[in-house]
Amino acid sequence: MARPERLVLGDIRTDGSGAVATLTQSIAVEFQREYSDTRVTVERGGTEAAFRKLCAGKVDLVNASRPANAQETETCRQSGRELARWPVAVERLAVVVNRQNSQMRCLSLAQLQRIWRPEAQGKLTNWQQVDPTFAKRPLQLYGAGPDADSFRQFTVAINGQAGLSRTDYQPRRDARGVAQAVAAELGALGYLPFAEFERYQQQLSLVQVQREPCMTPTPSSPRPDDPLSRPLFLYTDRQVLQTQPQVKVFVDYYLKQGPLIAKRLGYFEVTNQDSVRF
């Protein structure tokens, strides 16, 4: 990418979803190699908090795991800010088990719902209760905490409502915590971002989500109708693009270089359907 003759000095502040932050951080590293006079900070305070900061002028960009809602858009408007949005990638959750659990390679959506629905709490505690052909083995469940974006994504996909889940699972702070817990328990089942799974695939096995046919979501064969997927977005205030040239240069760089970096990290390509689904 050709560098402009003179880049106005200034930092770029980003905040938002950890899922998008992983991509933004990687793009920022590449960007700062070329534009060493600009520093990009990437915080992981969550999508909701980041929108509040953007509307208050405390950050320049929001790494959003969902579109801004009507209230967030109106709050920004009342502050004299108009939101600009770009879909930048698609994140898919990976359902994972212990690598030594050779029997467990595929689950249907109905089975995942049976495991994770609130009615299963304290009752469905063994793999054989999920399917009589499965081994009689204690079932340990791990996932994101109730405040995490991936918890919202998973509960919507499996149980049809954000936050609707049994609460006797064992939440972990991040994907690394989920991966370590599942790797330590033969009967464990968990979920984490697909991009994060690739870091731990030596310790975990990917569970195929039952479709017709049963298919593993991989970068070479993504499913646009995969219920465990969601588009990821980059937001800013339109005025920022005019008043802070370094932000516009970074956004341009992000949109041009981002798809290649996203693919390398295990994210999926944005399609028109992905950009408007939510």
C-alpha cells in the first residue's frame, strides 16, 4: 500500500469485542510496521462499553461483534456523531472436546440444545444421556462467562435467545481458559471462537455440527448458513474520518489488508448475506 506523502501524527484508540480485537490487533501490528509514527491501542472492554466510549468521544473505533442497536445509534446522534460501519470478517464458534475422546466427533443441533438448555441443569450430566450409543462418561461443560460476546452468540444459536442457558456449566474468562479446561477432562465439552481453536488443535478435537451432510466448518469449506457464525464489524464516527487523518488511513488499510490477515487467523470471508443477517 502506497504511503501518503505526509501522515498527520496521532494515536488511534480502539475498544470492543475480544473476538474482533484479535483481528484488529494483528492488523495494527502490520500497519505500525509501515506507519511507525502512529500507535494503535486495542482494548477488549466489550462491544456495549465501546459504543458508549465512541459516543462520548473516548475512542476512535469500535470492534463490534454485532451491529449497533437503535439506542446506541441514537445516543451517538444526540452527541453529534453519525456511525459508519464496515463488516470485516465472519467469526464461527468451534464446539470442542478432549482430543482423547475419540467417540465424539459429531453432534446435532438438537443434541447441543438438549445439553445446554436450562431444563438440563443438574439433570443431564452424562454423555449417555445425550445419546444411548455414547459412552457412559461424566459430562463437564465449559464456555464463556455470561457477559462475553461469545456466550451471547452461542446461546442465540443453540437455544434461540441471548443468555438462555443452563447455569451449572463452568465459565472461563477467555478462550485459553476454555481450551485448557477441555484438554484436562476426558468428558469435557466446550466452545470457543474458531480462530482461537486453531491455536489449541493439538489438545482439542473439533466437533462437527450435524447438518446434511455432517460437515466441519473449515476455511476451505465455510457454510454461509452456519448457525454458529456471526459477522464482525468496525465502527467509527464519520466526523473522525475527516478530523483525524490517521484513522482514515488505518480504516483504508484495514479494509484492504484485513481479509488476508483474517483468513490467516481462521476467520471467514464476509458475504453480502453475512453483512445484513443481524
